[in-house]
Amino acid sequence: MVSEPLGTVLRSARDTFNAQFTAARRQMPALEPERLARFLADTVDPLAAAVHAVAPDRVAALVFAAYELGLELVGQRLLESRRGTAAIEAGWRALGAAAPGLLADDPRRLLAAASNAVHQLESTPGARPEEWTQGVAALAPSCPDVESLLRVGQVRAWMAGLAHYRAGALAVAGTLPEPLALAALGASGSFPALRDRLLADPWFVPGAETGPLVRAVGAFRGFGGVFVAPPRVALHAGHLIATSGGEGWMVAADAFGATFHRARPDELQADVSATLPAGVQWAKGTLTVRGRGVPAPLVGALTSVAADATTLALTASLTHTIALVALTALP
């Protein structure tokens, strides 16, 4: 059973929806009618009711957009992630509850963007799709238009774990009204000053006294990570490069998360060294930086070290993770 706003549209365009389903199932045999029906009842129905309350004439446009996107999401089995959650559907429902007017303005664009964002976050180890959904929903009522909401979504995707979006997200934040940009970053004060600090220090967290001191990033491939063997790290043109089992990745990491991206052949030529920089000691499994003991999630002998002005990266012989120390958080 569905509400009258959704039911009216489904009945009035039954033949069109049936034709779309038949065509989609030829391309996607995994498209199950029962799952699609549940998606319509559980997720599209509350959206239709929310839009009907603010813009009744836009309900049909919403339903057509949601149905077409739903065919692909169900057919590609994207609604149930490997984490066992229905995060995309939760994202849709949160968007409908928080911003029904904006959803009515451009349902296809908003729903597609939300689906893409949540799917990417779900597919990234350590990223937090639920945090993205909650953050965007909280800020949606403050967004004056669809474009602003999409830009807030980009900022919050970075802060939910997609570290490689940092520079782009801060550039996008600069196009928002300053109060909204600051709210998206969870901060107050001057946005230009905040942006400059975030660009200079990947470990700075707005609104927090200190960011994380140590992060362990990466994992054994058998446990959902990327490394088949304990990795090694090096710097190439200012970027952190990790190699393992003949493969290589550029590592983007900051206070909010870490992502891995396949490295180019020339990036794999970076020299690997196990020489510690000045002021850093490693003895009997204990790391000391600038006279301060630092917890290091490493087991085995130290195998590689890479450092720049903000970050110290280390690997060990019996560990499938990279230890990242936030040098900017140390006195």
C-alpha cells in the first residue's frame, strides 16, 4: 500500500512504468519486482508525500525521476551495500524530510547526486555515509537553492572520509555564502582564514582543540583493504606513495579519512628509505617524536619512512597498515 500522491502517479502512468521496467530487466536480469516494489513503498512514498505537501504539481516529476533511478539501483543491486545497510535509501528519505522544496525543484539531480555520494562513501573503507547523510540533512534547510545543497554535499563528502576531495571541497565552500560555508565546515569566524589553515594543515579539525595524532590507514586485502603484503611508503612530487606486492597507490589522507588511488608507473620509482628524520626515534616498538612518545600501530621492524612538513608516514615488516603521525599536532 502506498499513499495517494504516489498511487495517483503510478496508476496514471502504469503503462509507461511497466514498459520501463521491462526494458530495464532485459539489461539487468537482477532487477527484482519485489525489491522494486519495496523501494517504492519504503522510500519513494515518503518523498512523494513530502513533495506533495509543498508543491503538489511536482509530485509526478519526482516519481518519474525516482522510478527511473530506482530501476538502476535495484537492478545493479546498489541498495544493499556490502556493509549490509540501505544507506542510499536512508539518504533519500533524509533529503525528502529536510528539503522537500529543493527536492521538488530538481528531483533527478538531487537524488542522483545523493545516490552517487552515498555509494562512493560506502565503497571507501573507513568512510562514513551515515555521517554524510546526517550532516547534509542538517544543513539542507539553510540552503537557498539546489546548487547550494549540492555544494554542501561535496564539502560534507570530504569531511565524511573522502580525503582526496579536500582541495576541491574547500574551493566549492568558497562559492557558498560565508555563514553556510562555515556551517558546512562546523566552524565560526572568517572563512578565508579557515580555508587557508585547512589547506595548509591536513590534520586541523575545525571546532576541535586538536585533531587526531596518529592514524592507521590501509589494510590487508583479504580484510577489505588494498595491500597484499606489508606496504612501503615514499614521497613523489609531494604526494605519499604506497607500494605492496608490485602494485602502487597514491595515498590521500587527512584528519577526516584516507583514500587510495592507483599510482602511475613514474610515481612507483620514488626512492624508499627507512631513515628517520631528525627528532624522531624508533626503538623496541616505541616511536618518539620531538621528545614525545607516540603510539604507533606497527608490528615488526621498521621498513620505510616518508615525511613532509605536516605528516610522518611509517611502515613495518609485520603490519599491513601505514602509520601516519600528525606532526602539526605535536609541539
